[in-house]
Amino acid sequence: MFTKIPKWNLTLFILIVLEILVFGMINPRFWNISILLNSFNDFIAIAIIGFFVTMVVITGGIDISGVSIIGLSSVVTGLLFQVAGLNIWASVLCAVLTGGLCGLLNGVLIAYGRVQAMVITLGGMLLYSGIAIVLVGLSGVSTYEGFTGFPESFGQIANGMVLGLPNAVIIFFIMFLVAYILLHRTRFGRYVYLSGVNQNTAEYVGIHTRKVLTAAYVLSGLSAGIAGVVLTSYLGSARSDYGAEYLMPILTVVVLGGTLITGGKGGVVGTALASIILGFMQVGLQMAGVATQYIGLATGVLLIVSVAFLGINSDFRFNVKRIITHKPNGG
């Protein structure tokens, strides 16, 4: 049997096709497949975090600290490799784990401390950014230049190719598959949805919602750590300000992808499609000669319109019975 494609995901796919047609007519270079594939490097960090922030938002929470974890994980990579003399791959692992620890701190305070997610992650955003800046200052490295001199093998993470495909495209689909399986094919994913629909009811039926919420924030932190490593590889340097401008794009791809900001509804397929829409829009507008500040304006309009539309669309109302009776594969 064929799986029914959600209407919103189909709409997003049509938007991608329209983008390719319209921007291609404005500038035929947009139809160059290599340009489109290489453009993934420009939004890969947004997509990676977006996949897992989607889970957080479905639980009814929010995580805005990822933009600072990107910079912190980038600095940790450079600091451990350049100053501590650690192997580059061990440095990468420590950087990703640092992101996970940041997510764990967020999750524990939110789930067990019962503090509002916006408050904790806003504080986390300031805290992690501050730690990154302090680490750069203590190392004696220029804040503007950051850590450089990474080995070529590290640069290949984001800039290499496999079978003609840019690594950024491969990373995009690997992270998408991991998030998709976790959210849509496991018991954990079902618990994420139920926690977002009604946390008290979920606890009543035996779900440890605090563990579920904490795990969601840990995954979000880990994804931000991975995004920081990928961005560092792509740009060839480690700086504390990486990711500072990604807050609105991350929220845009999550909401545009069909995830309700009130929780309980959404999915990573929509987030993936929304990431491509946002990435192609930025490339297309640049190739059309639109100034950078107007590209940011377009992102803001996209966020507002998507929130308004999803808020009045009856297709995005909760169906608790369907979630409870759904049995994910292997779950």
C-alpha cells in the first residue's frame, strides 16, 4: 500500500519546484545542478539543528541555545586541536559531546526543574556564547581570525565529495534519516508526540515524560555540536560567533515544515523540505541580485506567514487517538 503524503509536505515540495522554475528563469545559472547541490553547504547547519529542534518543539518546548552551541563546539574543536595538541578526530568528538552536555543541562533544568524552556534556553544561549568567547580570549587567539590551520582531512568533512555528491548533501540526508527514524519509527518518537499533546496524560499512562524531554534537548544539543563541527570544516576556521545569525532560519524551517509551536504536531520530513526551500531561496535571491538585508526580510516574512497559515489550518489539529494507537516499526 502507498503511504499517503501529508498535504503540507506536498505543498512544500511544489514550492521547491516553483523556486527552481522561477529563479531559473531569472538567472539560468540557477538550473545548474552542481550549484544547487553545493548550496547545501550554506544551510546544512540550519537543517541539522532544525531536524532535532523539531522534536523539542513537538514536546511543547523550544530551544534557541543551539546558535551559541555552534560557536562553542567550533571553539572547542580548535582549542583542543591547536592548543591542547589533541588529535583532530578526538577534538571533533569532544566538541560534539560538549554540545550534548549543553543540551543535557538545558533538558534537566526544563524537565526536572520545571523552568520554562524559553527562559532556560535563552539563558543557555548567553551562557554558551560567553564561554566560547572566554575560551578564545584565554587561548590568546584573535577573536576575528579564530583558530586556523586544520588538516586537509578535516576540511573534507564539508568540502569533499563522494561519487560526485558534495559531502554536505550526504550529511544532510544522514542526519535526516537519523532524525526520521527516531521520531517516526521508534517508541521514543511516539512518546515525544504524546508528551507534546498532553504531558499529564502521558505521565498517567506510564510515560516518563521528564526523560523524554531531557533526551529531546540532549539530541538538540548534539545536533548543534555536529553543526558547529561541519561549519568549522566548511569555513576552515573555528570562531565563537559561528551560528549567531541562524536563530530565525532555524525557527523558520521548523515552523514552515509544519511543526506547531504549541507542540504535539510536526515531523522532520517537512523540516527537511523547508530547509531546502529556505536554502534555495537564499541562493536564488543572491543570484537575482537582491541585497543581503532583503534576504533576511524574506526569511522573516516566510516565518510569519507559515505560523499564521498553520494556526488557522484545520489539518494541523491534534489527533490524540491516532498517536496513541500508532505502532512505530520496531516500537
